[in-house]
Amino acid sequence: MRRLLADWYLVVTQLEHQLRTGRLTLQALVFHCQAPMGSLALVARLAAEAASSQLTSAGLLNLLARKAQALAGDQAGRALLLRLLHASVAPYFRSGRPGGSGSLPLCCLALGSWVP
């Protein structure tokens, strides 16, 4: 998520520069904000669902996996969720014990394209 926010801050900085130099139009603003808005909205919905269910560890990983599978038609959204899932599951594999304190998270088993 930090990387996504850093990318968004970069877009905002570039748009702010264009505004200060007088080269920013409404059309350019809408064009440059459409893709990040979709990604940020997806992450916001995911965070709200995780917070409302009070998910942690494997529950959160399973939520990410389910959402990624549900977005089969949205390649950008699916890629974002898989990137978040990959970053989230990395500590489980770094510890030398897949699954950490229990079993291997469902997300590792459910996604055929999974690469730890």
C-alpha cells in the first residue's frame, strides 16, 4: 500500500507542477486521475472490509485472495491485489515456517499463479 500511495503522491506532485506552470487543463486532470482513483477506491473498499471484520494475519490474506479471484475480469485490479497479497504473505515464508503459527494460508493454495 505504501508503494501505491507513493505513486499517487508522485502523480499529485506532477499535477501540481503543471498547475503552477499553467499547463494543467481539466481534461488532463481527469485523464491522469482516472487510473489511480480506481486503484485507491479498490484498496479503500478492501481496507474498510478488513477493518469492519477485524481481520488479521491469515484472515486478511484469505480476503485478499478471494477478492483477487473475484476480479478475474479486471486485470489492473487483480494485479494490484496480487501484488498486495504477495507483499503480505512474504513474512510467512521468510520465517522459514509457511503459515507462521499454523497452517498455510488459503491464498497460497487457491491461486494457481502463486509464486512466493
